[in-house]
Amino acid sequence: MSQQAESIDIKKKVLSTGIRVGTQVKTKFMKPFITKASPEGLYMLDLDITLEKIKTAAKFINRLGTDKLIVCSGRQYADTPIEKFCEMLDSKKLLGRFLPGTLTNPSLPYYIEPKLVLISDPQIDEQAVIEATNAGIPIIGISNTDNITSKLDVIIPANNRGRKALATVYWLLVRQILIERGELKEDESMKYEIDDFETKITEEEIE
């Protein structure tokens, strides 16, 4: 399969996941990534830019090393995607509340010194953003149309609220990192599909 056909295939595969469906709010930071508003009044993100930014992020991560990366998120729906991401790439995960001082206070037992931080939402993961900025650690952030991204070094414009959308972003990122490393061909399937990256909802949450 040619590279062109493959990229079209990937787009087809991810379009239905809601990856480009934003919110009813757009910030000046996210304006360049927005194509139009949907009939329901939701701003839509440009999928081509999202895929380009995932390539940029993958190059950046590979340059510094996945073992030097921490992935943090206070979003429950990001748990499974991040766990899969870290399992496949040997990165460190910090899920749930980000403990103050994690990146800035060497006297704390949980202090760490990563070379790069990946977050799922600049608003929810604000503490991680503040500390990484203070410690001079570059930040890659998945950002929705309503996010403020002034402190991010690489912005991945995508729906960072939806379960399937979050799974898709992390799946695409792992895939691209493996392709950049030469461990996966453009037209090859990964051992996990997007569904495997998705946080499953329990019965209680549905009711």
C-alpha cells in the first residue's frame, strides 16, 4: 500500500472517533487549528493539522527518549490510553492528582526529573504544566478548542474529553513513534487497536 493510501486509510479510521470534535468555545490559541463550527455549534479541529502535530510530537519524543518521558493526566478517560502508551514505549505514567513538587522539589520522595512531559488537558493538568515550565521541561499537550496553550511547546489539537478520541490520540502517537523508530512500517498494523486503548465504562457509570 502506498504511503498516500495509508494516510487516507488512517484518516478514515480515526474520523469516526470524534477526535476532531471540539467544544462550543474557542480560544485565540486554538483558532489556527479550527476549520469550522458544526451545525450543533461545536468547533471542529483540522484533522490534517492534528496528524501533522502527532508526527512532530513523535519526533520530539523519540529525540529525547520515551524512557525520559512522563505522561500525566487527571482525566479518568485518559487512564487506559496512557497505560497502554507507557506499556508499549516504556514511559512513566502519573495518573490522577498531580502531587505538588513532583518536578520541582528534589527533597520529596516522589520527585522525578523527566526530559519531557506529555499531558492530556492543559486545564486539568495545570499543576504539571506549571511545574514543568518552572523546571524548564518541554511540554506536549493534547488541547481542545477551549484550552489555553501558552505554556505548551507542542500542541496536539484534538478532542481531549471523549473516551474514544483520547484513545485515538494516544494510539496514533504510539504508532507514529514506532514508525519513526523504524519498528513499524506505515502500512503495518500494531498489536493493539484503538479499542484496546479505550477506557471502558463500568455498569455503575452508565446508570
